[in-house]
Amino acid sequence: MTDAAPSLVFPTERLVVVSAGPRSSPLALREALFMEGDELPLFLARLRKGGVAQAVVVSTCDRTEVQAVEDDPARAVEAIVAALAERSGRVGAELRAELSVLRGAEAVGHVFALAASLDSLVVGEPQVLGQIKESHRVAAASGMVGRGLETLLQGAYQVAKRVRSETAIGEKPVSIASAAIGLARDLFGDIAGLAGLVIGEGEMGDLLVEGFRQAGLGRLVATAPAPARAAALARRLDCHEAPFEALARALAEADVVLSAVGSRRYIITVEMVEAALKARRRRPVFLVDGGIPGDVEPAVGRLEDAFLFDLADLEKAAWEGRAEREAAAREARAIVAAGVEAFLRGQAARVAVPLVSALRSHFEAVRRDVLAEGARDPEEATRRLVNRLLHAPSDALRELAGGGEAEVASLDALVRRLFRLRAEEAAAEPEGQAADADAAGPRRRDQG
């Protein structure tokens, strides 16, 4: 009885991505799953406890996803969903319906497209690549990045670099702030000279402030619940600081309010905005709630002269604006598709390396056996070598050919491709080959 041949497992078949993103999951779920940077190591430890050995967790303002490489992808998905369910407080089965689960080549395509900023709310947003790299660094420091995941991410970085350097997407980087600025211009007409208030030092707040300042926003005031953070924020943004206790007065003086605290309680209430509008003599106020969870009481949006937009609103505006960048995006997608194809081809080639090595070792062993028998005639030696090398494959082909016409055609095509046989080459065995005792290998000396 012969040993069964080991199965070939392609590295990409071990890759899974479990994602709560803007296309697959509601904002409420993404808010519940969002993780600050210092929370990532703890969640990675939870994944390791669940049996996931290689994983990167990417958590941004619009998505939280786990990219993992495991020998048992189905079990890895179960462990990841269980960890996300534990964090969100939802039942695993209910949560699974609101998540996107990708495997294999489809997962590779997603990771590459995400790094190239083709899966962002606003195509070309540059921040996501830096966020992925930071998540990669944290996972590596936690001992959660092995060869498979490292190879995948390095491939994604190379493709992202090509997209930035070879398409127009990289010439005018945009962020989600562009959607907010467009909505503000619809309200005010011109942003230049307006007064702004930024609350909190979250990443989304930084993106919004940068975008509005480039658009011409005038005086800017910064505040935060913690005095030390308010002072640090004002220094970093080089703007005025307001005590958090004076938030009501700051609201009354601001035309544009950008909030990104995410403290799990409302920082701005209906009563506060109503009082601010009275002090402003009903001059409109534009509020962007970039907190995860939200900072502004939703009922504020129903007040006359208060225009409130949260991340869901900005997502909608961002998707509607994608058509303007579609030409550059098409070029970028072509680069990503080519990069994915090359990556998959390279991974497949790596799988064949052990097989080729085994074939070389086997052929060399047969060659040494023939030489050891001391055949002095080159004709005889080469005939024995060819017969022995072909004996086992010939028997296997005869057995497999019993699978039917389709099986025979597939085998014929494979063998001809492997050995580059021409169609006109005869398939008949050389005379006497089948009966040649040498085909079965060297005879024992005690057999004559």
C-alpha cells in the first residue's frame, strides 16, 4: 500500500477577511465595533485565545475588519465573529448577517483595494493606507503576523504605491472632509471667513479641520472635555482654546461645529443648540458629528436653522461624489487587478516548489541507482533510466484513465503541457517497453 500524496494547500486559501464596512454594515454596528489604538492589542489577544494565530485588526472611522491567515479558514471566521459579537454585545448569528466575509482570492482583492483607497468612502482618501500600516505594526508587536500575512500586506503596499504614483488619484488626495465641505458650501455658499469650533481630538476631527481650513475657514476655536487635551489640541491646531465649561458660548459664536469626541454620551444637546441659535439671532449653524459613538443629540437636526450631518450622511454624499473621480479609479482598479493576479500567480508558484524539489530528488535517486548497476553501454544505461522514470507515471495514467472520456482528455492535456509534447508525437510505447524488467526497478542480486 502506497502513502497518499499530500494535498496542495494554496496560501491564499487560508486568508479570510471579516469586515463591518460602509457597504455591508449599518453605522450603529460600526460604532459599537470601533476600537481606539490602545484597544487593538487586547482584541488581538482575544483572537489568539480563540485560536487565530495570524491577524491584523483595521479599525477606522468607517470600518472595523479583521484580516487573518489560518489553516482552517472556517474555524477562523467563527472565532472572529465570536470576538466581534462579544465586543458589540450582539448574538453571533445576528451579527454574522451584518458582516462581510471574504475568503481566498476575493479577500486578496479586497485587501489590495482597501490599501489603494478604492474601498474608502471617498475614493483616493490617503489616510487609510497609514491606518493599515499602523494596524500592521500593532499586530506584529503582538506576535500576530506570520509569513502569510506579512506577504499579503507587503503585496498590498506595493500595489498601493503604484496606484499613487501612476494615477490621478494620488495627485489630489481627498478625505471624507470633502463631503462635509461640499454640504457646508451648499448652506453658506462661501466658507471663507466663517468661524469654526472643533470639539475633541479624534482622528476624524483632525481630518475635518484640515479640510475646512484648506477651504478657507476663518477663526477656529478648540475645546475638549479634559482641559489638558483641550490645551494640547489648541497647540496642535495653532488656534484659540475654549474651556469645555464655556461650550454653550462657543456654540453661539461658531458657524461650523466639528465634533469628534466619541464619549458614549451626547456632548451637544437640543437645548444647547436652541440656546445658541437664539443668541445667534437664528443665523444658521452647520454641525458635523464625527464622533464614534455620536456626540450630537440626533434631535438637533430637526431644529430650524440647525443643519446636522453625521457619518451616515457624509457617507451618502461621498458615494454620490465618486463619479467625479471614476476615470482615475478605473485606472487604479486595473492596477489593483493586475497586482492581485500577479500575487496569486506568485503564491501558486510557491506551492509547486516542494513538488518540483521532490521530483528532482526522485529523478536523481533513480539516476544513481542506474549508474550503480555498472551499465557500461550508454544506450543500455539511458534506456534503463527512461524506463524506470516512466514506469510509475505510466501505471498511474492507466489507472486514472478509467475515469471516463473527460478524465482522459484532462490527463492528456496535462501531460502534454507538463512535457511539452507535440500533437503529432506518437503515443505508442516503444517496442518491448512494457515487458522490460528494468521498468520495475533494479533487480535484487540474489534474483540473478
